[in-house]
Amino acid sequence: MDGSVFSGQMERLSPQFRCIAPDLPGHGQSRNLPPNIPRSAEALNKLILDLKLEDVILVGWSMGALIAWRYLSRFGQDKASGLVTVDMSPKISNGPEWSYGLLRETRREAADPTYKTDWEKRASAIARGMFSGAASDNDKSVDAALELVLSQNPGMMQAMWASMMKTDERATIPQLRIPWLICYGMHSQIYPRQVRKWMLERAPQARALGFSASGHSPHLEEPATFAQALVRFADGLPTATSSSQALGRAM
């Protein structure tokens, strides 16, 4: 998806924050940039430097959380005052030593070659999996989400997915020292609840917040409640000011 998936949050938060939701490499207006996690972290670093941002609150949904973790690991935490991740695991591929990745998904299934040749089918599965079906105030429906997913280039999406499957940010979690809010939908179909416990045990400054009517996308399924949670989190930061920067990262 592209940065427009955060338009509802930006409308709610812009009176208090400067909100920036760029298109990630391979997506939207950044479709010509190499679509992988390392280059995405570089693009995020360039954005922060080019705009001379300080006291940034990074908000990473799904793949965006991987990019935020990679950015903080590679470029440091000095420019970030807080981190919010939304329904993500630091390693999405499962193996003999790790079972907190994708639910009902193996590396072989996730690397299915039909990802490119049957993009419409995969896009439909992605859109359906984003929602729990329980929320009543959605900013985007499954149909709207599907339209946005289908607007992306399937070859680029395949390359980004391959990069995600190779990414392992588990070593980053204990290194985090900034305040961290781990958001999740209580009806997520994507990641197991045990991954939150794993992260909380390794990041004592973190806390978790569940959204009772959401699946993978609480910022879309419970947008007003999610925006309020971001405001409360920002207000509780030691450096919180009205000029804090909120960066949304797309899936």
C-alpha cells in the first residue's frame, strides 16, 4: 500500500502534529526505488535528514515496523523520541528456532511463485486479511483496501516480499531504548499473540496496547481510538511537544 492508507490518521492528528506518510520504495510515487527493507531504511533516514526532523515519533504498521527497526538499528535512535509498531513480528518467516512469524504461513508458501503471476488473487487475500470484520467505524473497507493494493506493481511487491522474508530484526529489539508502544488488533489473522510477550520481555521500556474490534489494521478499523492512543503516547514522552513529528509507514 502507499502513504494514502494513513490519510484518516493524518486528518485526525495534523492539528497537533506534523504528520508525514511517504510512499515506501517500490510503492506509489516511490515505485522506481529499489523495493527492499535496507533501502527503505535508507530512504527513511534521508527523509528525516532532508527535512531536518527531530523528536520523531516513528509509526510503523506491518512492514513499516521492520523498516523502523532497521532504521533505528542502522542509523541510531538520536532523532527518535518514540516508536509505535502495529501488528508485526521482527522475523516473519518461521523455522526450527522461531515460531512467532506469520500465522499459518511457511517460508515455502510465502515465497509462492504465483505471487506475481496471480497478483489479483494474492491482493484479494491481503486485503481480506487486513480486517477482523468486527469494527464499525472503518476508514477503509476491504474493497477500498483491495483497490489500493492492486494499484501497486506486482513485480515490485514480489521483490519487497522476498526482502521481508529474509529480514530478521530480533537482535534490534533489546537495543531499543526509546519509549515504545506495541499496538495490535485482538483479532489479528497475521501474527501470534506470543510475539508481543517475546518483545516485551526484551524491551522493558515497551508496553502493549490491544484494540478489541481490530485485526491487522487498528488504524483503519478503529481510527478514532487509534489516533487517541497516539496522542496519549506522545503526551507521555519526555520530549513531547506540539511540534513532534509523526511518521506513518505503510504496509
